[in-house]
Amino acid sequence: MTVSTLCLGSTERCWNSRGICREQCYRSEKIYIFCPSGKLCCVKPKNQPLVT
């Protein structure tokens, strides 16, 4: 029997677990900091801080 594993994307979290580390962010996401791996910390609009 052969078992194979498929790895889909990164599970590295950032910004208090509200963001995901990626090479590129989606258009709706904002970049606030860099991850320890050097990738961008992408934060979705619902998790972004309110700017007043």
C-alpha cells in the first residue's frame, strides 16, 4: 500500500494568528509585517484594524 501526502500552501500564521504568511497577498488583503520566513503577513479585511 502506498500513501502519498499533498501539501497545500503554508500554514505559517502571523500577526496574532490573524494573518497568513504568503509569497503574495490577495488584492483585498493588507500587508502589515514580514514573517520570520521572509514572506508577507497577509491579513484579511475582517481582521484588519480600524483606522480612525
